[in-house]
Amino acid sequence: MVNGDRFFLGGHRQLQGREGVELARGVSGLLKEVSEYRYDTASEQPGSTFVGSIASRREIGASINIFGDTPSDLRKKIRKWLDNHPEDSAGRLWFFSSDGDPRYLTVRQHSSAGTSSIDEDPSMRRKLEGMEWGWVSDDPYFSGYISRQDFVNNKVTFYNPSTAKVIYPKVYLPGPGIYTFMGITTPVLAANEVVRFDFNPLAHTYVKLNLDTKAVDNLWYQLEGKRPKLGLKPQTKNTLELSYSGVGSVFPPYVEFTPKFRSYI
């Protein structure tokens, strides 16, 4: 969450619960994403044919413990935890391991979080144990750090470590000069301009950015019916090439993508 607090909910004993909140036993939803199977049944034909699967939003089920040094401190910790979970703002649920890069989910609190009954006054023991909580992520996959790979001599080769079925990169082509990429030739770019291809089908765009004024020009109409597609398959080596005509760009053209993973490990 922007301008929010960080809570170390589990892990190393020197970090876990240092803000007064920790995970209780039992967490669900961390391994495989939930998929909806789709079938196609022809008219008047018994049975059905498997067509494919669609990954749905991910739900993380968990319970938490909140504790304080005094009843007043406990109430302060509870308020702090609740204040960091506004329903209209998302935060990041991070996972760290000793043998891999950190991964996170963009989440908001589950609609039923914090609504379970409390058996006794937590102030009596300065601890609220086993409060049911949980988070919901619209993205079923865990995200890694953004990867940026520069083109060298009009070519770039890189590895996609993702385990998601497909991820979609962005390609940035800076001026001055003209580029041809995937059969698309850019307009003549000034030194303060850069073209960006975003291949995500939900945000498929082809725009020109002015680095000084931050103005954005939509170039989609210049594609003249062409719809370049680029998706990265999981755990694959990928090579992209382009052609360039100019005196040298202000920085190298590059491809950028966010790795996506099916599990938190």
C-alpha cells in the first residue's frame, strides 16, 4: 500500500511479529492458482470436450495474532493493522526465500476478514489470537522484480523465469532515429522521444512519449490494421531483433517485463 506500514508476519525469529502482528497456524492459497475448466459440448452429443482453463483471482486464507505490551498497546496495534487495510486501496503481500528472488501479490483484505467472533476480551491477555483474516488478489500469479534487458547491436537475448502460462513484455525504442520492429516502422523520433509497445492484450498500446513534456501521442492508427503480438512462454530463452536508422539513441532500446509465478516459491 502506498504510504502504508510494513508488517513482518512470519519467517526469521528476529523479524516475525516485531510490529505486533504475526501469522497464526494455517495458510491456504499459496501454492497452485485456482483454475476454472472450460468444456464445449456439441448439440445433441453426449459428454463434453475439454477446451482449456482460465486462472481466476487468488484468495489467501489465514489467521493472525496481534499482541502488545499493555492493553493500550494492544489496541494501538489492532488499529494500526486495520488502518493499513482500507477496502479501496491495495497493498503488497511479499514472500522471501533463501534460494529465490522475492515475489509478491497485489492484494486487498478479504471481504470477510476480521468479522469472526472473539471468544474473550483480548485486553485480559494483551493478545488477540486466531483472528480470521485473508486477502484477495485480482492477479492469480505472484509477481517478481521487473526485468529490463537492453538491445545490443539491434538484438537482445534473455531468459524468462516465469512459470505462468504467458506474460507480455513492453518494448521501448528511444530517439533520435527510426526503428522497424516486428514489421512496424516508427515515425521519425526526436532525441527527447521514445516509442513504447505494450503487448498486454488488456492494455495493447503503441504510443510515443515526450520525455520533456511527458505528453503521450497515440500511434495505434498508424498500424493500418497490423496487430503485432508478443508473449513470453514460461522458462524460455527469447531473442528479439530490430533495425535502426539514426545517429545513435540517447539510451539503448530495451525490453521490460514482470516475471509471473504460479507459486510463492
